[in-house]
Amino acid sequence: MVKFLDIQKITSSFEPELSDAVKRVIDSGWYLQGDAVSQFENEYAQYIGAVNCIGTANGLDALRLILKAYIQMGVMKEGDEVIVPANTYIASMLAISDNNLTPILVEPDINTYNLDVNLIEKSITSKTKAIMVVHLYGQVCWSKELEELAKKHNLKIIEDNAQAAGAQITYSSLSALHSRLVRSGALGDAAGHSFYPGKNLGALGDGGAVTTSDDELAHTIRALANYGSTKKYVNDYKGLNSRLDEIQAAVLSVKLRKLDADNQHRREIANYYLQNIKHPDVILPNINSQDSSLSDINCVWHLFVIRHPDRDRLQRYMTENGIQTLIHYPIPPHKQGAYKEWISLSYPITEMIHQNVLSLPISQVMSMEEAQQIVEVINSF
């Protein structure tokens, strides 16, 4: 059986450094808000290219805290609207509604599965305060049109970077004369990151972070994540308890050193799929940007997602032939019981995507022989 994701094998690839790092934390006797967290926050901020990084308990909390901080700062208020892609994992919406803000769903581009920037403006109202872009499956969602739209309507851009750690684009801002490489997580006003174990940069449990170059926002988020406190037993805000712990931070510091190399291996697997899957009914991922000036978007392939009109039968066939696949995601957010108020809404592109997508195995420890086996099974379907 070719596993969808062999987390045990991934973990073993970092030994003995991983066990040594965990032992150092255990031996230190300090397990929260210590040196390991400070070190990782500094390393990750530098890696992403942001001024600030604040470790959080998980990726959902990272997004919740960004919005909560904007409300605390007076940038937003309860009842305001946040544009979000209809085609995403439900956490993106949960972060918005948890803050008593209103998610406004916009359809994706069928070619990239990411938010269709061309559809945003007609959904903007006087209550709209932000656009949340999701770099779904590891592909950056960004364009100059997006920036111009945000500037025109005075909107914040929040990145859900849960699936795209390490992705980068050749970027030229509206005012810059020269282009430069910029990573996702440093493109918008703030970004939420997830270190769930299955992510490209995964912890040994839950973990997350916020990156931003806005110092006031960072200061507010750090306080909110620590019971609303900047000084022990002095609480300035009604905060949360959402902190990255020392062991997970130490693990992430070890894994961060290999992230670019691991992502490159994922690209090699993805390129093999793209070049060799020849089944006429299989629709392969499209990694072209909506903006031709950003045509060298760099995808880190958190997931390799194909489409097929008879997805369920294809998945059964793959299983019968020893290939484990998953569906990301079988039910769109607007059809979930959590959002019963959306049940009558129609988002046909999103619904078609959720009915047809199938995720193939891809990881930094997957062999080319396994990729070849997967291609042969698909092509024989």
C-alpha cells in the first residue's frame, strides 16, 4: 500500500536532531514561553520575511487572533464583512464568524481552485473590511489586481497560509521599481499559519503562528493570545489562551532547516505527475497565476489534487490497487451543518470542485518509484 502521507517516515527523516531538540526542552524544565519559542518565532519571521511572528496553539487560532486584534484596534467591528473563498477548508470561515464578523463567500477560479479575484468587487459593500485569501493546496493566491482592489476600497488582506509554508512569488508592489522574491505569509497585512502534523512544516501536535510587519497588530495579538495580558496578572483585553509550546517550537526549528529542500522534492513528485498522467478524463492542477506578470508562482504542493467526473469510482479503483487517496474536501462549507443559514445558497463552481476532486499521495519522503506506480494505476483506469 502506498500511504497517502507517511508521517512516521517523515518524522524519522529528522532524527536524531528531533529527539535531541525535544530532550533539551525536557531537560530545561521550562515548557511555555521560553527560549525555544522565541528562537522559532525569530527564525520563522526571518524565513517568511515578516517583522513579527507570534506562535499560537493552532492555525485556526492564528486567524481568529488576527481578526480579534483588528476589532480591538478599531479597524473592524462586529457585523463587518470579510471576503473569503467559497472553496476552502471551513477553518477560514470559522475564524471570521467566531469574531461575530460576516463571511462573504466568493467563488474560486476553476483553474487554480483559489479565490477568483475578478469576482471580488461585486461583493464589496460599505461593511467590507478585509479580504481573506487562502493559498489552497500550497499555491499562492495573489495578483496586482488584488492589491489594487484592497487599496481602492481600503481593505486589509489577510492570508490563510495554512497550506503554503515556503511558497514564494516574484513580486513587484504597486510602488516598487524592481521585483523581488517574496514568500506567502509576507504578502498581505497579516497571515495565519498552521503547523498541523500533516502540513509541509508540521509539528508533533497542534501549532500555529501569525506573521505580520505591523508592530501594533503584533503587539495586540501577542497580548490577546496570552489571556489579554502583556504583564503577568495584568489583563488589558478579554483574551484567549493560545500559545505555541516549547516542545513544538523546538521541533519546528529543526524541521524549518529542511523545509525548502522538502518542498523541492514535492515539486519533483508533482512534476512527474504533471508530465506522465495521461488519462483523458483526469484534469490536472493548473499552477498558472491569474496575473501574467506573476506567472512564476511557486507552489509547494501541500496537496496534489486532480479532478475526475467519476471521482468516487476512481478512488475505489486506486484503493483496490494499493494506492491511498483522500478527498480535500468532500462537503463545501456552505453545505455544512455548522452554517445552516447558507444551505440554500448556490456556488456551482465550488460544488463541482468538491464533487470531483481527489488528492494523490505526495510528500518529501515519497519515492519516484511510488509516484510511477500511482501514475500507472491512474492511466489504466
